[in-house]
Amino acid sequence: MKQMTELEELRHSCSHILATAVLRLFPETQLDIGPPTDTGFYYDIDLDKKLTAEDLEKIEAEMKKVIGENQKFERTEVSRAEATAMLEKFGQTRYKLGRLADIPEGEAISFYRNGEFLDLCAGSHVNYTKKVKAFKLLSVSGSYHRGNSDNKQLQRIYGTAFASKEEMEAHMNQVEEAKKRDHRKLGRELQLFHIDEKVGQGLILWTGKGSIIRQELQDFILAHLRKQGYQQVFTPHIGKLDLYRTSGHFPYYKESQFSPIIERESLEHLAHEGCSCAELSNKVDKGEVDGFLLKPMNCPMHISIFNSQPHSYRDLPVRLAEFGTVYRWEQSGELSGLTRVRGFTQDDAHIFCTEDQVKDEILGCLNLVKTVFKTLGMNSYRVRIGLRDPDSSKYTGEAALWDKAEAALREAAGSLDVPFSEEQGEAAFYGPKIDFVVKDVIGREWQLGTVQVDYNLPRRFELSYIGADNKPHVPVMIHRAPFGSLERFTGVLIEHFGGNFPTWLAPEQVRLIPMNDDLVAYANEIADKLKALDVRCFIDAQPDKLGAKIRRAETERVPHMLVLGKQEAEARQVSVRSRLHKGWEGTMSIEDFTTKISECIRTRQLPDTV
């Protein structure tokens, strides 16, 4: 069992204090589990009464009483029979007996007691409740028992705890800032994307403004791909089921994919035979029925392109890139704006190379990821190497090949001059990977870019090239995606910038504000010059006061405003207000402004907020 940190112990103890308080106020409650989390703790409870914000206040007050009693946390190890008897005596059998059954035979069974409260728990905890100096209950939401929607929905009470009040206050400020930056809220306000129940949950409708951001990101990465010798390819949204059986995505990730689409002739034949849904599913699993699959991954398609013609070692590396849309079946309760969706577009690429070329190709991928992060002001990140778990049956291929792939990633990660960690069991089923975990401007971490080394899929698909010895050899395959998914990456960017995009990404780059109707013609003249330079601009000709127009442009996060009065028109000038420099920049000629903004866009200048 992984050793808890001091903060995890504190938070775990808080979850027990929470359960103690809940049972005092609502003795009929049945408890499930209450672990610590990265940002706090929670406890899942079964209670007929739906908890309200007022109830959370009462529970929090009762928790403070428990802490004030300075109850001691005491650990007891018992036999399985004793554990069952203790749970029955304590009246907690509905879920706790199931959790008891999860504990493997021979493993220690322990309880922790504080005051009148007793819980089946492996630990660990602080010594006394008074060790908890700063905590707060945050919210309550629905949560299915064991995460299975077929089970009863419980109530999950969330809280947070820190070693000091100062740390908790800083965290709560970060939470409030995160609410302001929530990409779902800003996406709605700035009209960047839309999710419509009539279209389907988790399926994103990009608006005109959001599409500009997406296209700019694609153009940015495409320019770098051309320099690195990538070929852009396009593949269909659907493929034969057998393709994904060969790759291993079906059945490895069967539960996270949309159901197969059975060929019409096969479906009619099976229906005529009276085949039930369960029998049909079984036939699909056994490969007895032909069908198609909404594309869950792009790699098998790119493998098919590589395999469509013979290759010599002189041809390698072959680098194929695609903005490929893929589809995953996510539980409805897990969907969230742009960051957790059912259809998303990856900036995907696959490199087919010789073993001698692996190191340089990995470094090329890593440098591309670093370029992306630097350009967007994401300068704080760490690297995580996902390795296989030798005791798991999830991973395919020979151990020796896995060792080679893992060694190549370790060597590459060591050259990055950033901290990296290794996590066993986090590899893809076909190969180890490097993930980039980025810290945004308010300190939250996001897993974004990824690079994977794969010795296995080329063997599953019997890929080959002719080597210098005139014999066939199996290429190594590298998977890489600096953005990961354009949907998720854009969601992170919205929150990272708080909607205040750098000029090159902003859907509207310049707002022209004529002070009266007589100046609209002058505004149109300037707009024509800006549009000729591919600068995105809009004229606010509404009959509002200047202050209202400026506030509207600021609310809509437009980075540059040109205020046009009579004096500016007569002098062929513009009065510039820029978010980039947080205020008025003064008056300048039209030519000076167009030069200035063109350079700002060309260099992808960042706003001061990053």
C-alpha cells in the first residue's frame, strides 16, 4: 500500500471527522468510502434526505465540535469474522460489508476509531482530531456506488483541508479564480462553442469565433510540421472492426468505445435467425460478425497508409500527421465542457523509423511540445513517464521490446532539463509514453502533450521495410500529439488566459469605435486596411456612449480598441487602447498601428496576464 503524505493523512482524517459529524446529525446514514484527494477529501453517503447548503453548514459546525473534543485516532487489526461483527454492531453493513469483501485474503483488516465513530479503514491518520487546523466543506453532488450507473446514486460530500489557514485561504482564492475562468462559463459568454442536447452530449459545436481559435492552433502546428518533414494525411471517421481487433483497441478499450455498427446484411440475417442482443454482442466479441467502428484512434489508419506501399530504409523516417477526429464513449456523468467529450480531434502523428532513428525522432517530438508550451506561455510543466506494470495482463508484446522502448523514453526525458517521474501501470497497452503535465497561471495541473514509443503495433500489422542488408525489418512506431485533443487543449487555454487570448489567437483582434455616425466611413477605411493584412476587426457603430462601447469590447475580451474621434480623422490617426498594455497607448498614425499589430501577431506576443 502506498504511504500517505502528511497532507493526505490530514485530509483522510478529515473525511472520518466528516462521517462522525454526519452520523451525529443523521444517524440513519449508511456510509460507503471517504478517501483523500489531490485537493481535499470526500465521503460517499446513502441518506434519503437530499443535503442542502444549509445542511453542509450544520455538518461543518459539528465537525468543529469533533475537532474541539480532540478525539484520538486508534487503529485496531481484526480477523474477517471480527470485522463483520463490528460492522453489524455499528450498523454499517449496506456498503461496508462489500468493501470488506474487497480486501484480499491474508491482507490485514484494520479499523480506526475516533470517539464514538468506527470505520473500516487501512489508514493512515493524524494522532488527534485537533491536528486539523483548517478545513472547509465545499459541495455535495451525486455519485454512483463504485462508479457504476447501474448501482444506487449516493451523495458525495466534498471538502478540503490544509496544514494552515493561510494555505487554505490561498487555495480557496485559487478556487474562486478558477470559477471566473471556467471555460464552460467563458465559452458561453464569448460564444466560442455550444453543446446542444438535440445533437448529443459530449459533441461540440464550434461557433465561428471558436473555430478561429481552433484554426489558428492548427495552422501554428502545421507550419512546424512542414519544417520537420511531416506529410499531412486525411482518414475516414469509421473503419472496419477487424482493423481495431488487429490493433488491439477492440477489445482492450471496448467499454470506452461506441457500439460497433453491424453491416446491414449481417444484421438482417441475424434478426431473421432470432439472434438476441446478448448473442449478437457475443458474436461481435468472437469476431464472427462483420461490422464497423466509429474511429477511437487514428493509428491503425496511419499504419494502413504506411503499409500501402513498399519502403526502404532510405525512405525512413516516414512522418504522417492528421487532425483526426475520434470518438469515445464517456459516461454522461463524466462529460465536462470541452475537457471531457465523446468526439474530439487530435493533432495526431505517427512516425515510422528504424531503431537507430528512435532517439532523434523522440527528441524532435519533445522539442515540438516545448515550442508549443513556450509560445503559449505554459512555461511551468513536468514530465511523467508511463511504464508498464509487469504483473498486469493489459500490455501486449515482448518484455525485451518494452525494455528498449522504456529505456529510449528515459534517455529522452533526461535530456529535457525538467523534473520527471515514472509511474508504473500508466503506459498505453502497446507502449510506454511521456506525458507533459502543465501548470497554468493559477497553479492547476493539466496533462496535455504526449509522446509514445511502440514496438508492438508494427508487429501486429506485420509492417516491414527493406534494410541496408536487403532483408525485411520491422519499423519502430512513435505516436505523438503536442495538443492532445483540440477540444481539451482549447478548454485549458480558455482557462489559462481567462478568455484574454493573445492577439494572434483572439477571434476578434481589433474593435474600431467611431464616436459618432459621421466617423463610420473613416472606421470602414481603416477596417479595409486591417483586413488586407488578415487582421480580424469589427466596427462598433451602435449609438452608445464611448464608455459603454469600451466596456463592451473589454467584456468580449477584444485585445485592441481604436477610438476614432473628429481630431483622429482629420489627422489620419487612431487613439489606441490595448489590453496587452492594460490601458491607453496614445495616438498614432494608421501606418504605425498596422505595423505594430502585424508584428504583435507575427511574433505571437503574449498578454501581460501570462
